[in-house]
Amino acid sequence: MQAQSPARFVCCAALLIMTAPLIARAASKNLVLTDAEPQYANKLCWAATDVLAVNKFYPHCPAPPSTPAADPALFPTSQALEAAYNWQGSSGSATPLSWYLSHCEATIGNCNNWGIPLLHGLTYKTGTDPGGLDWETMKQEIDAGRPVLFAWDYLSDGTSESSPVGLHDLVVIGYSDESGTRQLQIWDPWPVPDPLPSEVPACGPASGVQGTQGHSRTIDFSTYGNPVSDMGVSAVHAQDQWDLVAPVVTVGGGTPASHPIPPPFQKLPQPPQRALRQVRFAEALSAALAQSRQLDLQVPGAAPRSLGVPFPIVGLGFQQLLRAVDNPTGVLAGRTSAMLFPVESQGQVVDAFLMLFIDHRWQRKGYANVEITRRLVDVRGRYAAQQRLPLHSFYMVSVPGEVAFFVAYGKGKEAVLIPASTDPTIDAVAGGAVLAQKQFGKLLNVIQSDLRR
């Protein structure tokens, strides 16, 4: 056998060294969060994401009796404080901030209003690209220790371009491409805690409320920019806030330059969305279940996983319900284009995904909230045991624009809705069954009020 020349070997090694940097290396990073909270009322997802971002830069609450300034300052925040600023700003009143804050602290439901994260104390950029940030920019933000806030919108809600009503606000807190797929770690403030907090302080989280693992999950990078469906309702990317920076205080304690006033909120233009074809529940259950069984659900190093009993989804935007105002239960006709699949391990819901009926076949796409799925499964199990009903006879009603999610049984005027979360604005009590006709009436009143804002 002919011996290989040393010079030739050195040359080949040098070539390998020269080309190695050209190969992209897999990487991952997750931010350490100081204040990640669920939203404390159904319209406050924007406030929860605001708190997570601002308190990443201002983690320490000042000792009493310090209080927030009337003008937002370099100060840790809370959902009560952000809601108070929002309420005061929208009222146009000269009433001092302390009045609004005292009402928000005592009962956060007093301040349950739609808004956008203003990120007081930070400078930032606002996105204008319907597809969101590119992968390299997203990685740079996380590598620099900066979370990225983003929002999804539901075109079927029909809200105006300048209205934040119905938006779903979330936060990117990490990334990974180690599996060969570009993925993001996100924080989703849905759903509200159960029970609801009695008081929310001016700084930091409410006492006794913990964010569960179901609020943080991994999604494909493509889902961030094009969610397709959020819990069974068509969704689009609406806005980004990134390049978050805390102003530097000058030597000697001088006042830092105030951050520029953000531009007026404006949703991004979106092309018309094509409605997905709906099929009967029984057909959906059979076909989607067959497709889902081909998926690999296992996670290396984790306990074995299996599919739970899926939910056919009746997904409703505001306009769909308003068009049916004379007979709202008519939308509960036993047809769907989306299925919610719980993924279970050791008796617990550990993941969830959607199957959508696109181009005449069921495909895994869209976004499913794990914590909401866990609650739906629990509520369904209790009600099914009480009424001695099979699990596969239930479905889900999803109105994400109002953060309203129900387990449902029956059709039309005979249908019963069982809320997954407590929401005083629509008289919904988690696990409390109510006739759909009555629940839809409450929901329609709130939607009509929100659309007048």
C-alpha cells in the first residue's frame, strides 16, 4: 500500500481548518428571567409581557415607602402599575396616578383593559415586517440578553388597524437550532391563574401566584412569523418590539436622557385569509387521529409520551359571533377544520399541538397553549365522570380574542359550555357548566363593548 505524503496530509488538514469556520455551528440559549408571570386578567397579556421585559433590566423593587413617579421612570414595574398607567392615559383625566394605582392594586379586574407594552424605562424598536425578525437578528437579541416581544392578531375579529383589542402578546426568551430545526423558546401569559389574585402590588408579582411550565414552550421559528392558527382560530403576525436597552445613568447621578415616545400603534397590513374547509367531527376525529399517530412524540431523556383524547375545535372570531347574534348557538353544528391534541406522560399533559385541515388533508401546524390544554383536559375529565359521558363526545370552543376557552358538549341550543378559566367579565367560573346560549350572550356583550373602544 502506498504511504501518504506528510506534506499532502498537512495540506489537507490546512484546508479543513480553513473551511471549518464556514460551517454554521448549532447553538442554543435561554434567558434567565427575574419576573415571568401569567396575566392576572383576561385582557392583560400585554401587561404581563411588559413586566417580564422591563423587570429583566430593573429586577429589584425599592424599599417602602418609595412609590412610582407620575411620569414613568427607571423603576421595576408590575401588571397593576402598567394597567394604572394605561387607564390614566386613556382617560384623559388629570386625576393623579396614585388614584388609578390604588384601584388596580386592590382589584386588578378594575383595570382589565386592552393595551400595548410601552416598556417604560427602556428604549426599543418596533417592527414593521409582517414576517417578524429574521433568524440572525433574533439570535443576536437573545445572545445580548434582550427578550423580544411580539403579538399575533386574529383577522376574523375585525378590529381596526389602530386597535390593540384582541391581540395575543408573547415573548421570545430563547432559541435553539441544535435539533436541526430553528426553534424559539417563548413565554405565553395565557391563561389567568386559578384562583385569581386578590391583590397585585405596584412592583413585582402578586403574592402566591406562580407561572407554571405550561406558560413556557418551544415553537418552530416559522410559527413565530406565520402562526397560521392560534388555538383553532386563524392568526397572523402583528408586531415586534426588540433591541430593548436600559438608559445609562450619567456619572454623578445625573438624569438619563428620556426615551423617545413610541410611534402610534398600527397593525401591519395583511393579505386576505382563506377559510379552511370544515368537516364533521366524526370524520375529523378519524382522519386526524390516523395522521397524528405517525408523529414521533418522544423526547430524549424524558418519560414516554402518548396521545391524549383530542378535541375537535370550534374556533370563533368576533365577527363570526356577531353575525350569528340572533342565533349564536347555531355555530355549534358539529363541524371543524382544527383539532387539538393533548400529549400526555405519567397522567399529565406535557405538550399539545394542532392538526389543521389544509388542502384536503390533516397537517400539524399552528400553535397550541399547553397550560390551557391541561385545563381543558382536567375540566373534561371531571364533567365526563360526573355525567358518565365518553371523552370523545366533547369538543372545544375557542374565542382567543377574548381569551375564552371552553369544553363543550352537545349541539345548537342544547349545547353546554364549561369554561377552562374563571373570567368575571363574562361570568365564567372554571369548571362550571352553563348553557351555551347564556354564555354566548355574555360573551357577545363584552365583544360589542370592546369593539367600541
